[in-house]
Amino acid sequence: MTIEPIKEKLDDKISKLNSTRVYKKVTPRYDLSWYIKWVSSMFIIFAMATASADMYPYNLFLQFIGLVGWLVVGMLWHDRALIFLNAFGIAIILTGIMNYLI
């Protein structure tokens, strides 16, 4: 069994379809949402590292910052899945933070 290499580019395939309903989704680059999503991703990665190193409660605060950033990105992109996921994540992490503080 041999896998054939892709000879046709995506743009060419889309133009052949001759449809207004087919388009490429492009994530914005170098705008406000781009910076927020990368900084928030770094916070979440650091939060995972602190969680694995058992650095409680620092992991909760780092996760909270990362989730808030991704919630903002979801709002900027009007992406309901990101908004839904990160809003619930914030509620869960806030519960952990409140349990730690009280």
C-alpha cells in the first residue's frame, strides 16, 4: 500500500468547488488575541508544571490566569466552545482557590 502525495493545494480545491459556503478558517496572527492566547497558554503550561511538582496552591493561581486569558480569547473570537469550557474551568478553579483561602 502506497500513500500518494498531495498534489493539489487546498486553495485550488476550494476554487474548483465554486461555492461561497466553503472557505479556509484562518486564526488571527499578531493581533491582541494572538498575544493573549500565547501568554495564557504559557501560564497553563507553567500551571501543569507546578501541579506535577506538587506546588499547591501556585498551580491554582496560574491555571486561573491562563483560563481567564483563554476566556477573553473566546470572547474576542466569538467562539462558544472556548467561552463555555473556560468559564466552567474558571468556576472549578475558583472553587479550589476559595477552599484554600477559607
